Amino acid sequence: MAGTDQLSAVFSALSDPTRRAIIAELAERDATVTDLTAPLSISMPAVSRHLKVLERAALISRSRSGKWRASHLESAPLREAADWIERYRRLWDSSLTRLDAHLAAVQAAGRATDRTADDPRDPE
């Protein structure tokens, strides 16, 4: 893809809810523009424009059989995007686990301080 990397193209294509709906439909089966237009509240030319964006991002491929032109979901770019997201999910999970441990330690220290302050044996 000229001027941008593949991952950026995938995320850009997936940023639109109509294109995500098309992807969801194509995850079930290959479909023509007519098939894809039926559940959407947009025109066939609009669906065709969305398909071109998805095709440029390599998220779909299109084949011709006679007068029918079917779109097919290509899963590899979605897998690459999911793998990229997964790396950062693990980073955040690790950070949140450390934060949780720190907060538990702070709370435990606070409870220990409260118990010491309430101790009747305290010489104060």
C-alpha cells in the first residue's frame, strides 16, 4: 500500500462501523454487493466504495464468476492486527497486575497503621 503500512491500512479500514459490519457478514460467507447491501441502510454504490477500501487494506478479495462478483474475507490481515493488539494487551495486563499489587500493599499498610493507632497498649 503506497504511502502507508499494512497495519495502518487495516486499522483505518476497520475504523468505520459499516466496514466492520461488512467484515462480520463476510466472516459468515462470501457475498455480492447486492447481498451486502440488503442488511445495511446505504446504497449499492456506497457499499462498493466500502469494499474498495477493504480490498486496498487486503481485508477482502473479490472474484468474478460470470456476471457475479463475490467478496471474500481475508483473515491474515485481521490476525496481524489481533497479534499487534495482543502484545499491548499483555503489557497493560502486566502493568495493571503490578498496580493491583501496589494498591494491596498500600491498603495493608494503612490497615496496620490503623490497628497500631487503636492499640490500647500504645504508651501515648
